[in-house]
Amino acid sequence: MSKQLQKVILFMDDNTVPFAEYAPPIKIDIDTTRLVDGEHMLKVVALSSDGKEGIQQVAFTVRNGPAISVIGLQSGDTVSDVIPITINAYGSETNESFVISASETPKPISAWVWSVVLVFIAWGTYYLISYFH
């Protein structure tokens, strides 16, 4: 009777074919640039020397592509007619030149800022009218 060795088998997502098989302990680097952006599942199957099996699944998110910012539309919004949206995508590419214009995602001015400005203008108008009257 031969003694079975311990081993760790690694699967990615729903693949039935393992991408790696090692004797423990192991330390590996997973190249996420070969995975599409989004949710993924690393499945680790460990086999003991007496044939017992342990399984652990680790969910993780890959985000190697450019970051995407959408202003004017959010998940779950109910919309009608024409809606203006602003979409910006930016990543960590290294370029020789840096363009300052349009390098930031434009954000709309908050309603509270407009409220403060209008209150200040109204107060100033009231002050001027009462001072010169």
C-alpha cells in the first residue's frame, strides 16, 4: 500500500480543470491581468495524506481596466425622456505627456451650495435695500 502525499489543487471560477497543483505549503502569484475585470472565485481543494478532502472558496474582484465614472445615472434609477449623463474612463497608463484639461471627472454642483449662494445673494440684496432706503 503506497502512502498518498498531501496536495493542494487550485481552480479558477467554474473551470473543472485545475490551473495549478502543488504540495503544501505553497506561495504563488496569480496574474490577474489574464483575468477579465469582474467577480471571480478561487477554489482551493486540499487533499490530506489519508485521502480526506477540504475545500475553500475565495471570492474576489479584479479591476485592472480603466476606472469608469458615470454621472447622471445610477443603478436602480427610474428615468423618462432624455437624460444627460457624463461618462469618464481613466486608468493608470503611463504616458509621456500629461494633459491637464479634462483629466478630472466633472462633478455637478451640489444643491446645498446653490442654496447657500442664493441665501447670501438674498441677504446682500436685503442689506443694500435697507441701507439705501
